[in-house]
Amino acid sequence: MVITGGGGALGSAFARGFADNGASLAILDFNFDKAKATATSFLAEKVKAIAVAADVSKDDQVAQAVAEVVKHFGTIDVLVKRGRRANLST
Ligand SMILES: NC(=O)c1ccc[n+]([C@@H]2O[C@H](COP(=O)([O-])OP(=O)(O)OC[C@H]3O[C@@H](n4cnc5c(N)ncnc54)[C@H](O)[C@@H]3O)[C@@H](O)[C@H]2O)c1
């Protein structure tokens, strides 16, 4: 699953809920340090997680992020939008 704004307060909370139910996480944020910190905390618990840097207001960055997540996990089953203007559509 992809969580935009995943490095933030609500994004991290959503990530926790989904991880507790077995989800693999793509933590997407335009602040890559925050995304990385969140993803790393889940990796420490053996949850499959990656950090993805993208500004969801930029179509090219969203497309690149989708490609990166699909390459890593094979598909995107769930999208949680906590960042602004998310345009993810797969
Ligand atoms: N926290 C609350 O109780 C609450 C309640 C209602 C609504 N909201 C709204 O929900 C949203 C998230 O709240 P939060 O508390 O998690 O905020 P937050 O600031 O903790 O997290 C937002 C995250 O989104 C990222 N982000 C912002 N714009 C982005 C963009 N264009 N592309 C990618 N990442 C982007 C930021 O880097 C940050 O990590 C905000 O819009 C907030 O106004 C929050």
C-alpha cells in the first residue's frame, strides 16, 4: 500500500494500523528524511516498508513514485492520501 504524507503524524498512524494487519508499506513523502525514518522504524519490526520521495502535487514525481512502488512490490492495492493533491490512480 502507498501512504502519501506517510512521514507525518496521521500518515504514520495509518501506516501503523495497516502494518498491524499485515500490509507492506510504501511511505511516500516529499520530505524524504521523514519517510525514511518512518519506513526504517517499520523495517526494524520486520514489516516490509520502503521510503519514496515525491511531491504529490507534481505529476511527474507521482508517476515516478508509482513506478518505483510497483517495481518493488509488484502492485498497489491500497492508497491512503494524507499529503496534498494526491493524483495516484493505479
Ligand atoms: N492531525 C490532525 O489531527 C488532523 C486533523 C484533520 C486534518 N488534518 C490534515 O491532514 C493532513 C495531514 O495531517 P498531519 O497531522 O499528518 O500533518 P503532518 O504535517 O504531520 O504530516 C503531513 C506530511 O505530508 C507531507 N507532505 C505535505 N505536502 C506534501 C506533498 N505535496 N507531497 C508529499 N508529501 C507532502 C509532509 O512532509 C508531512 O510529512 C494535513 O493536511 C492536516 O491539515 C490533520
